[in-house]
Amino acid sequence: MIERVTTGAAELDNILGGGLPRHSINLVIGPPGSGKTILAEQCVHANADADRPAIYFATVSEPLEKVLRFGQTLSFFDPLAVGSKVFYEDLGATLGDHGLDALVERIRNSLREHRPAIVVIDSFKALRPYAADDGEFRHFLHLLSGIVSAFPVTSIWVGEYQPTEIADAPEFAVADAIIALGASRTGERSFRQLQVLKLRGGDFLSGDHAYRISADGIAAYPRLADPSTEIPYDLGRGRRTSGVAALDEMLAQGYPPGSSTLIAGPTGVGKTLMGLHFVFDGARHGEHGVIATLQENPTQLQRVVAGFGWSLDDDNVTLMYRSPVDLYVDEWVHGLLHTIEATGATRVLVDSLGDLQMAAQDVVRFREWVYSLLHRCSRRGVSIMMTYEVPDLTGTTRLTEYGASHLADNVVLLQYQGVTQQRVSRTLTVLKTRATYHDPRIREYDITPSGITLTSG
């Protein structure tokens, strides 16, 4: 089995199947501002020690002083390590005065002197113009790759390569691993994404993975796309109450553990309230619940729940609020799964699925995400309720446009039924329950200080 080296980002290591291959040549590519240098420095400071230090070679793309100055703004950067565990060297003068052969010799001497565990060359692509032709550059590449392979060192070569260069640039053939950083744009939003294009000697998570750059460095969020599994798991027995007694009767005494429920309806009809009933009724029976909302902020939601006699200060309820602005779906769902695991929650309210749908970059990705989230919750015995707003106030003819309704075990439709006795009435219908009986009648309900109360038999 090939040993691995951490990148300094735990979830990126997971994407890579455990990290970068030890004693390998790795290319980190991407456009300006994509975080290549930050990732390289993060890897350097995560692995260097006094016995096996790291060397960071700057070439001619950015001055070494600039690399150091901006590096010190990052939380993982250890100033005390510079000169003892991490050595920075500027190759610009050597390259400009004496060319690629002198550069190779300089790198060879540094490896002999420091015996490093990690070596970074930033930027590697900037070396190409110093070769007279393709033959000379290939000769340089052969010499350099031979030297770094002869030493027990993990190399990271950084460059502003375009994806179209992968087929032609010889350094991509030499590399054992290639990580591409970049961004895509949807409407007015820009999403950072990384992809593993190559990894010798091991498996990795395919596809595009979201990542963010902060003062703590690179944080990656693996693409949530669970394959089908035939491994059985225990869903538990009994039922979980909805918090609305008459609705439990319609559902054959509540929801099965580990089931998913979609609450669909137009604006103001009571979708969020039905989800709150579910969470707070569980809390009343000692079950921990998570309210994952993108609708109301904590102050607004506290006012809502207080109106029905509940409180967000309940020890059995955890609020996870995120703004739908600049939302990364994979970041959000990994945060939710972490919260579920940390609190031992068995009930989850997602309010709303429509906000997450808007944040997803395409239809296929959204379906993958919903499928994977529901199956992960099911395997953990977590019952999840999701709200979804439909455009029709009355006479709803369709639910979600992207397949979420057929993935849910239960579907409850709330809608307005028109004007009766100078008021607009609300109705509830259980459209679907998987593998169990349900009452398909249309039932009228009111929203009172006690919450949702069914008024028709």
C-alpha cells in the first residue's frame, strides 16, 4: 500500500483517498487567485519537522518576499518554523543568470543539504520559457524528475496551467497526481471547485468538489454522491409522531424512523410550522432535533416559535442557520451531517429545499445531493422533513420540478382551498406514504396559538 502525505486539509485528504502519495510528483494547477500557493504552503507547514523539513522554491512568478508576507496572514503559517523546519529559497536570480541547468544543480544541492520531506516549486510553468525549445525543456524535466525521485521527497509543482494543456505539456505525464483548482459561475454566483485529474496507485473521489479559501487555508467539501448499497441496516421499530395528532392518524400513527417527508405548499400555508411541530414534539419526548433553516434568522425564528409556546433554548433542539446568499450546497450538507452526528439528532427539519435547489448548480447535481442526503439519514435512523414552496396558491398540479418528491418516503400537500365564510381555508392531503397505509382524504385545518389543528373529519 502506498503511504500518504496530508495536504493539511482533512476533507481534501479524503477526496484523495488519504492524501498525496508519499515520494511522488504532484501538480497543483489553476488560474490566478484559485489558491494554489495557499494549498502548497498548507501542505508544507502540515508536514515539515526538524528531522525532515520542507523547502519552498520560488521561481519567477512572484517574489519570495511576497509569498512570505501573504503566507504570514494564514493561521497555519508558523513563523518560528522558517529557517528551522521550513526553508524558502528564491531561484529567480539563478534561473535568469545561468538557466535551467544551474537551476537543477541548485535544487540538487538543497536536497542534499536539508534532506527534506516536502519540496515545492512555485511556479513550475514559469520555467518553460527558459528552455530554447521543447527538446531542451524535456531534457530539463527528465533531469529534475530523476533527482526528486532519487531522494525520499514529496514534490509539489505549482502552475497556472489551462485544462487544454494537460494533453500536450510533458510535465503532466511525469506527475503522479494532478489537482485542478478553479471556479464556475452560475448567474451572479461564483463557486470554487477542485477536481483530482490523476492519481497513481490509488482511488479517489471523482467529480467536482467545492472548496473555500479563508485565513485557515483551503477547506474542501467532498461531493455528496452516495452509490447504491445492498448492505442491510436497522431502521428501528415503532413510529415517530408528527406533533399533530390528527395527522398521525392519517399516517397510520406517525412516520417510520429513518423516513423522509416532503411538505409542499404555497407561501404562508404553514409548511415551516408543520416542520416545527415535528421537531419540538420529538424534543418533548427526549429526541434531539435539528432545525436547518435558510428562511428565518435566529431572531426571527425565535419570535415564531415563541408564538406557539416553544423555545430555541430547548436543550433537545439545535438551530443551524445559514444565509442562502453565497451558499455552497456541499459545504452546507457536510455541516448538517456533522451537526447530526455531534448532537445525536434523530429528527431534522430542512427549511427549505427550494433555497438549496437555487444554490445547486445543475439539475443532476441537485438530484444526486437529495438522494445522498436522504440515504445517509435513513442509514442513521434519522427522520428528515423538508419544506418546499410550490407556485400555485390553489389547485396545485405539480410538486418539485427536480425529482425530490419521488425520492421522499412521504409527501404531504398543504394548499388553499378558496374563500369560505369570508376567509381562505387551508387544507392538508397526504399524497404518499411508502410501504404503509395512509388516509388520502382532504382535511381542512386552522393555525391557532397551539399550532396546526385539523377541523374537518
